[in-house]
Amino acid sequence: MRLWSLHPGHLDPQGLVALWRESLLAQAVFAGQTRGYIHHPQLDRFRAQPNPLACVATYLHAIAREASRRGYSFDDSKIRPERTRKKLQVTRGHLDYEWMHLAAKLRRRSPRWEIAAEPRAHPLFVIVDGDVEAWERVT
């Protein structure tokens, strides 16, 4: 499971579809609709929020907007109605780590995909100073 802190616009088509599916799985975890992945470290930052479901739904909504912008047909009726206006924090170190990780994936999987010069954060996140998050499994 990879719930990117990066803006979904950075992802190639395969990555965007995978993010959609994995985010729907995260939503199912917080809604109590699955027993799998409940302890996955990618969920920790959502779990730490007062309303994890609202955070994941807001996260999914931005993915659906990006898919729509590209002309894809993601079924946004699968997104729960909860939303949050709260911004979650992502550290600069973590965003940079994800940027390197994504760039390596894209070079292998989609070498023609244009990689932006600078990473943008997913709209749910605000960037703060700091290193890679403790919950990240650095490879």
C-alpha cells in the first residue's frame, strides 16, 4: 500500500489507478469494512486524526479530480461523504523521499512520463520542515 503525499498529478496512469484502489482500501479499513491492512504504517498519519474517514475521503476526492482532469472515469460515488478542511502535515524530507521513490518507479515503468522539476504535495497536505516520517519503510 502506498498513499502518496505527492500530488496525484505526478503519477502516471498506472500509479493513479493504483493510488485510487489503495485509497479506497484505506477508506474500507477506517469504515471497518475489511480486516486486512488495519495496521499498515501508511495509515498511521490518517489514524492520528480526529476523523480518519473524513481525511481519507478528502484524499480520495483529490484523486478523483485528477482522474477527471485526465478524462478518466473513476466512480466517485465510492467516496464516503465525510470531508475535512484540516490540512495534514508532511515533512519536506518525507516529500523528497517519496519524490525520489516515485522518480525511480517512473523511470522503470513509464520512461516517457514527464517528471516535473519540483514535487507538489497532495492538496490534503501542507509541507513543514523535517525528515522522513518515522512510519515510512525506507528502502
